[in-house]
Amino acid sequence: MKQIERKYYLAVFESRNYAIQLHQHLQRNQLMQYELVSTPCKIKAGCSYSIKFQDLNELDRLLQEAKSIRKTIAGVYVVERSYGKRIIKKLDAI
């Protein structure tokens, strides 16, 4: 059985500006559990940003906040680190 060392989620956007604008909106609303990070090249080439969060239960709030400022999330990924390797999987439903 493989051991999972860390697990987190990434919300990916069509443009880096969408990610930045949504992150600023989240910060203004005191939603500090969301972090702006660089999107891994394995997901999307180019210099883009994603919003990282630790608990899948936080996805609904993220979707709600994105909709409130008319930004769409292009995809959501789960990232697991196991035995030093990073495994990235796209979640089907958002």
C-alpha cells in the first residue's frame, strides 16, 4: 500500500489574471485558506497561476466566490506526494 505524504488541490484558470483577481477577492473577504501558486507545467504550459487549497470541502466556497466575480475555473486537480513523487489527477466534476 502506498503512503501519501501530502495531498492538496489546485483550481486552474484560463488566464493568470483570473487567478490573481479571484485570489485578491478571497483575501479581501478574509478567506485566507486559499493560496496563489504557480501552476505546475504538467498541468498547463506557460506562466500561469492556480489557487491552492487543502480540503476538498473548500471547493464549493471557491466556486461560489469565483461565480460572484464572474470568473470561471477551468479545472480542479488533486496533487499527492507519495514516496517523493508528485502525482497529479484531474477531478471530473466542478
